[in-house]
Amino acid sequence: MKEFIYFSSKARTSGNFSDLMKAGRMDIVLNVIISALFVSHKMREDVHLHLIFNGPPNPPMHLELVSKDIEEGRISKKDMAGLIKRMLYKCDSKKKNEVFPGCLVEKKSFTGLTKELVEGGKRVLVLDGKGEQIRKIKDEEFRDCVFVIGDQDGLPKKEMKKFEKVSVGKETYFASQVFTILHNEMDVRNL
């Protein structure tokens, strides 16, 4: 299972939005979801995507999309914004809520999520231009990894210091492109 975290410092934490750009760049979030979950004409079956929204009015919010559990035909690329809205509306501050199979939402911070993942034996790798080149990482080192990609504002500085940094190259890419590059790297390695 390929596991990713996308951190958005401004994505709305309420489902009452219509303009994707004014909703804390929800348009970027949708591009990330598409790049993380889909390939041409189908959904990947091996992706666990965590979205951390830290924007107004009710941060933080943790949305989870587990591709193997999402019912075939349940979501399509054009329905992503509606799915995110429904998930945000269904958030319960006391427990994780499964809105649809494979689509879960809860009140949880980036720190809380990464702590839980590390305690579960995961290796957290933050994408950063100054990190170790991803191609230098050995196949076995990819096992039990969670890749963290930040939005255009990046991750909180105190969080950046906690984890290893890796890089996909010298260029600065859109977040959605980073997912494609990571998938390609793992696909080529048959991971």
C-alpha cells in the first residue's frame, strides 16, 4: 500500500464552499486527489491518502481516502469536490466517521496523525528540495514509508525538523506532480 499525506494550510474545514480557489485552494486538493488515486480510466487499488486541512473555520481536519475500500463507481474525478464537501459536513469531533466505504473524516492534526503513524511502525519522509534524491533510496527502504507533501506554503517549520527529507529533483513541482513522480518511481520498481 502506497501511503501519502497532503498538508494544506488553508483548505477550508467546512463543506460550505462553492468557489474552489476561494476555499483555500481546494482546486489544488482536487488535483492532488486525482494524481494520488487515479491512472488512466481507473482508480489505483493500492493507495492510502491522508489529507490534513488546516484552514478556517474549524481546523484541523483529517480526511482519509483508502482506494481499495472505495466502491467502484462511488467517486469519479468530476465528483471529487462534492465528495470532499460531504466528508467535511459529516465530521464528528469525537470520532472518526466513515462517510462512504474508504472515505473517512475526523478532527486530527498533522502532528497527531504522524505520531500515530510512527507509533505504528511507519517511516515518515517529507518531500523537500534539500532532501536525499528519491532515486538513491533502496527498494527495501520504501517499505512502510509515508510520503508527506505540503501545499504551496509548505509544512509548519517545527514539523519539518522531525522527519527525514527526500527530494524528487531540483525543480519545484506542483504538489499533484510530486504524487505522479512518486507513483512512477514505485511503479518502475514494482513496489
